[in-house]
Amino acid sequence: MADIPIADPLYLTTALRRAGVLGDVAVRDVAVESDRPTLVSRIVRLRLEYDGDRGGAPASIILKTAHPERITTGWEGGRNEVAFYRDVATAMSPGMVPRCFEAHADEAAKSWHLLLEDLTDSHMIMGPWPLPPSLAQCERIVEARARFHAAWWDEPRLGVSVGVRRDAGMVERTMRDFSVHYARFADRLGDDLSSEQRALYERFQASTATLIARYETRRNLTITHNDAHVWNCFMPRDGGGDVRLFDWDGWRIGVGASDLAYMMAVHWYPERRRRMEQALLDRYHTTLAECGVRGYDRQMLDDDYRLAVLWQIASPVWHAAYDIPPVIWWNNLQRVVMAVDDLGCREWLA
């Protein structure tokens, strides 16, 4: 396993002892059970053998590291996910995300890796893409998102010891970068980007001050996932509620409804979205309240959701800029623009 230097018995012994899950025995042998690339990372399942009784130590773990072809371009996302497991996951009650045994990033080498709990036997990923999950499964996912958001709702550590609050300068730089990427995006699509869609993007870029006003209230904010499609959830095989959220390379401080907008408005066609959207927003709001969130009524959620849907028109542009395949962002573009019109989201545009 020369190309996976971390899959070394001595290294893993040290890491697991440091994580507090391994006693006096040591890892004797490591075998690669699976090795699959995703769009931006590499996921390796490692089977571990010990030189004695392993006790509560894991029989297998998941190594997540950079995609071999995106080692440089994927550095920021990898570093962000390491920060999530180092700063966020360790400050939470267990059971919302996979347990992390080691999160490491090397700034000089632009390398990173995670050693994660292997949930293969107890959980499954929704599939096959792009078929959507059932309503019951969506309800469990939305409840899990709400529990996570509630855990960080207006938490005093946000922007202090956990995460970074975006200031006006950061937003200005982001929108300036977006304008560059959008110009390339529009040139690439030519006539395939309609005049109506072009007008929407032009008004969107002219409305930054209005669009960020909600964020600048600094109220009812939380940690958001920002890639919250249903395939970034581990669903329990027994059908229970032990949903685990993963793939945290894009997390940030933001408005919780943005994760719901990404899940539904970006990925669902109008018929399904109209049929399920309000019921799932109701379920999300109810779960927030059950978890102790106060002063955030159902109308506030509805307003946040519609504004978040408008913000999501930026996602296809960013995805194209990061070389995500068109089969993903092209369909997302069509769906989210339909949602903007369906939900009357243009009212926030200058």
C-alpha cells in the first residue's frame, strides 16, 4: 500500500490510541477492502487486524483523503473538512456525524486526511443517484438537519472559536469572483442560457446589498452544510432515526434554510417539490422548536427558505467553475430557476 502511507499499522496504532479507542494491543495488519474516488476525494475502507483482543477498537475504518487528480484544487475543501471534525464535531453530542479518529491537514504539503468511523454495516447511502428518497426518508433527513442546526443555533462560539463570520469585504470578494466565473459560464453556454436566465443573473449580481442583509442581522444563524443533497446522509439500515450527516468540506456559518433549499429546490423537479416542500419545512420547524430554538416562527423560516432558493442560483455557476460534470449542474440550473419563479423569489432583487 505504498500509495496509501497512512494505511500503516504503526501509524494507525498511534492514531487510534490518541483517539482513546485502543488500549495496549496494536494494529498488526491493514487490508484495503475498497478504494473508490468521488468527484473531489478518495474514500478507502481499511480492515484492521490486531495482535490481541481489540476490545472496543474498530474492526475497520474509513480513510478519506484528496482525490489523486485534485490534490491541489481540492486543498481548501479538505482543510475545511479537517477543521469541521477538529472544531465542530468534537464540540457536539455524538451521533449526528460519523466519529472521527484523526483529522489532519498539512499546510506546507497541501495534504489532508480523515480517519472516520466505518458505518457500512449499520448504515447506507441513498441511492441510486439521481432517484430521490421516499417522503418518510426525507422526513428523517430534514429532522437530522434540524437537530444539527439547532445544536449551533445562535451559539456564542460562532465566529469566535468556531467558523468565520463573513464581513463586507469577504462578501465583496466572493461576488467579484462569482462575476468572473459567471461571465465564463455564460460564454460557455451561449444561447443555451436564455435571455430570461441572463437577466436573472444580472439582477442577482446587482443586488448584493439586499441579499446579504438577512445574514448581517447576525440572528438565527447556525452552521450549514452547503452541499446538503440527500446522498450526503448515511441512512440507518434498520429504518430508524439514526441519520448521520457527512461530507463537510463546504461548511460555514449561515442560514439553516439554505441547506433545505439545496436539498429540494436545486435537486427536485417542480411536481415533487410542490408536493413535499411545505410538509418538510413544517417538519424542520417543528424539530427546531423541539430542540429548544425560540423566537423563530414559521413565517421567518418561509422567508429564509425563499431567499435561500434565490441564492442557490449561484450553485451551478460555482460547480461549473470547479469542473463538476455538466450532468449535475445543468439539471440543477433548470430546477432552481423554476423554483425561483414558482416561489416568487425575485422580490429581493434590485
